[in-house]
Amino acid sequence: GMENLKETVDKYNELVAAGFDAQFGKEPMYLSPITEAPFYIVQNEFSAWSTIGGVRVDENLRALRSDNKPIPGLYVTGSDAGSLYSTPYYDVPGTFYGLAIASGTIAGKEAAAYALGN
């Protein structure tokens, strides 16, 4: 609740200053201090609508190996195609619809071309 907010923010800012999130393991590049007013608080309920991050893909939605080379014939679409969302997003219905439609169209065309060429 609100009674714990200042303590929580102070603790978080200590972790940011240390450059290491010992509490949740947040990557240091995503640590940002909460210091400059105004501050806004929104009660939010996170949900698991998608995989945040997902599979790394190229511009043709081909799945990439760890060396960033495409895996032939393997395409990833929608919220499982990484790189668009890398941090949690809020419960806004339809957030991934555009990505799902566009990536499905692109990957479908690419997969068809791949299949016809092999």
C-alpha cells in the first residue's frame, strides 16, 4: 500500500545507485532512478498475455540463432517475435493485434517464397 511507497522507492534508488538489482535481478541497463517529480501512481494488474522479448528475428521474421544467422524455414510471428516489446506493458486490450496481423502477413509471404524455392 501507500504506506510502504517511500521505503520501496528509497530501496529501489539504492539498487540503482549500486548498479545492481539484488532484489529482482533487473538488468543494469534498465535501472533508472525515481528522483524527479511529479510522480504518478497507477494500480495495475500484470497479466501474461505475451512473451516479453520472445525469439530474436530478422526483418523477414526468420528466427535467428545465437550468432544472428537465420534458421532456414523457421519463422516467428506475433508476440513471440522478439524485439518489439522488451519490457512489461500495461493491460491495454489489443496491444499486440497490429504486430500479430502484420508479422503473420510478412512471415506467411516469406515462408511461401522459401517453400517454393526449396
